[in-house]
Amino acid sequence: MYEPNRLSRYGASMYKSELELLNKAQQLAGMTLSQVSKNQDIILPTNLSKAKGLIGQLAENHLGVTAPNAPEPDFPELGVELKTLPLDIRGLPTESTYICRCHSQFEPSWSDSRVWHKTQRILWLPIESGPDLALGSRRFGLAQLWSPSPEQAQQMATDWEELMEALNCGDLDQTGAQHGQILQLRPKAANSTCLHQHVGEDATLIASVPKGFYFRSSFTRSIAQSLWKCF
């Protein structure tokens, strides 16, 4: 089970408390992507079609995330994960939220899983989104810290256990995005030719498209309601 610590294998802590981290994140409120990218000497593209992780990268750079793809939270010294949340003009999430890659063969229990590590404490950073809103004009909202309620945590555990059971039975390709109330599994690869090997039911290796865990947009909508009262 993951426990926050002041020193991680990725470097020393930048923050002594959650409040320090939150204050730093809330400095982005009201700033446009053009302003933030200019501050970081990053050229902003006209759209995100070939730069889907750019908004998250800008936020990570601002906050000093050093190991965004690590199995532990983005801020291991605090046990806090950073997630940007695109919201449309109505305050609704525009897409599901990526959590982490699925590694079915290396996660013996929910409390040892990457998903658990990355969802116990999340720093949500809202960002304006919409087809009619120019990328550079999109503004960050007010960052907020969040933890799942006991009921949400139990449902996440149930979703994870059911999805992992299907995967470990060799039903990877039959475990689609329709399964799970809070968590879902979806393809996580540049294209369908990017294959990952996993162990099938008869212990043979099977090649399939890698998948990742995501929060459903219906769930992040409830989070947005509770954090920002935006609709």
C-alpha cells in the first residue's frame, strides 16, 4: 500500500503541505493557455489533435511534476495526483478522464494497484473546452483538492476487481468501455497496430491493443458539481 513520503525516488519534495501545492495550482485560475505556454516558452498549436497531452503538460510544468507517468501519484511526497478536467460552457466534462495504464499481471489487489494510488487524493484543475473556443483563449479554473467518499471508494474497488477478473481470465478484448460504473477500460494506444502481450486463460500470450483505466464523464460530472457548483 502506498504511503506519502517526503522523499521519493524521483527527487526531493517541492511542497511541505497540500496547502502549498493548492496555492500554487490556484495561481493558474483565469490564465489562458496562451499565457501559460508563453511563460514556459512552449509554442501552442492551433488544436490538440496531435498534442492531446499538452494541457496536462503545461499544468505539470507549472507545478513541477517530475515523474508524471510513474506508478505513484504525481506528488508522491503528499500522495496527490494531478488531473486536468476539460469543462464545456455548461460546466460539463467533455470527455472521460485518463487515470493510468492497465497492468493486469502486476497488481495483486485493489490497495496495491496503480489506480488506487492515483485516485485517493486528486488535485483537479478545470480548463475551458469546446469546439468553438480557440485553444489559446481557453482559461484555467480554480483548482480544488478531492478525495472519494466511502461509497465512491467502494464502487471504484468493485469496478476494478470486476474488470481485473475479466482481464485475468483472458477476456481482455471482451472487457469493453461499457463495464464499470465509475471506472472503465478503454484502448490506450496511438493506433490499433500498437499491440501489448498479456496472458490468456490457457496461459498463452495474446497480443491486443493496450488499455487504460479512465473515470467515466458521468462520475467527473458529479465531482464538478460538488467542487465548483457550476451547474
